[in-house]
Amino acid sequence: MTARPEPLEILDRFFAAARIAHEYAFDLHRELTELRAADAHTRELLRESAAVALERMPQMTRRLRGLERQWAEQELLDPLAAERTIELLNSHVATLVPALAALRARQDQIVAELLDRIRSTR
């Protein structure tokens, strides 16, 4: 089995970072709840963070995940086709990286806002 192609590694890193950021946002929101400082706005921030990790990023990359499955089959059965699929993956990932980065940046803003709320509550 060949190494996982770089464009798939890039996607994996974005998804891992989004999941970790959302887990952190969840923990921060739980702390706000314990401090009785959670409200509709903080719940909306938490919902938005979850949507990034669980809805928006998966929707944006759905076609790429199909190419990933295609590559996995081709790498064993048709290495030349697998190389063409990797080229497609490279092209599509390069196009999506700015949007994925923007979603991750939004999660960072959410975490910062939740942290600010905790600091101001204490």
C-alpha cells in the first residue's frame, strides 16, 4: 500500500483541527454554564462551531471523499488511474484550502470569544 496522498493528509489535518477546536469550544461553554454565564449567544457560538466540524466542512469536501474512495480502489488495481485521481485531488484541495482555512479561523474566533466571556465572568 502506498503512502496516503498529500491532499488527503491536508484534509485530515483540517478535520482534526476543526474537531479539536470544537471540543475546546464545548469545554469552554460547559464552564460558562457552570459559571451561569451561558446564554443564547454562547449557545449559538457553540452551535456554529459544531456546524463547521460536523456539517460545513463535510459538505464542502464530499466530492473529495468520493475521490478518496476512488483512489483507494485504484491504487491496488490501476496505479496510473490512481495517479490521475491524485492530480484531481490536488487541484480540488488547492481550490478548497482558503474556504477551509476561513472556517477554521471562524472557530478560533468563537473560542476566543468564549474565553473572553469566561475571563470577564470570573
